[in-house]
Amino acid sequence: MATKANFTPDEWKSLLQSPLLVGIAVSAADPSGLFGMLKESVASARALVEAKTDPNSDELVKAVASDFETSEGRGQAQDGLKALFGGSKPGDIAAKTADALRALAALLDAKAPADAAAFKTWLAHVANAVAEAAPEGGFLGFGGTQVSEAEKASVAQIATAVGVSVPAGT
């Protein structure tokens, strides 16, 4: 099983930022307003907590979730996202996310082949959880659809970029 020691600092930063990256991509696909964005952020954070506490979680997923709990880990993830999206327009988010996730998938295949499938599947599930966190459309949280077509497309793009199936429910 791969650990932090298997990766360079920049590679580890890519792993750390990946759950936030997929959450941002899904949220940006169809912005839900302030309360929707809060719900989607909570869904992303919940996925990290659940990954750490789930006894069936992959060890690399748990290691990323544990490191994300530290201020250093969160800082690395935030710095990576700033570097990736700095100066970007909202329309650039999907393409930059897909490129970063394809590179991450290749990194996982090369350096953590035993953990790669589980980590990639986890990222797709994080994306799906964010998509399902807040209804789109409607008024004050009433009406609308649970997952918009734009969010479904974003989740599918994320799953394709990392090379896994689209999670059920999307």
C-alpha cells in the first residue's frame, strides 16, 4: 500500500487537492447560490471525514484524509488549487480539472497501482456527493432538481478523467 513517502511533495499536493478539486468542478458546473454552495462544501468535507473513519476505506485515501486534517495539509491543497486556477475564468475550470485529474490518474497508476482504483473511485464518489448535496433551480431550496444536467456532465467528466465508471445516482 502506498503512503505519503511514496510521493514527492508536489505529487502529494496533487493528491491532497484532488477531493477539493472535484468539489469545485461540480459546484462551478451549476452554481447553487450561497446556501447551495455551503451544502456542497459540507458534502466535500464530509467525504474526507467519512474516508478517514470508514474501516473499508483504502489506506491511501485514509492517509490523504488524515493529512488534510492538518493545517500544513490544508495549506498545501489550497496552494495547489490557487496555482491551478489562479487567473482562470469560470469556463476554464472544467478543462483544468480534467487535465489535473488525468495527470493524477497516471501518477496513481505509476506510483500506487494497488491503491489507484480505490482512490479514483473515491474521487468520483466525492464528486457525486457534491452534486447531490443541494437542489438546483427552484426557490429557497424548494423545487428544482436534485442534480442538474450540468452537474451530471461534470461528474461524468471527472469519472472519465480518472478512468472509472460514473457513480450510481448521477
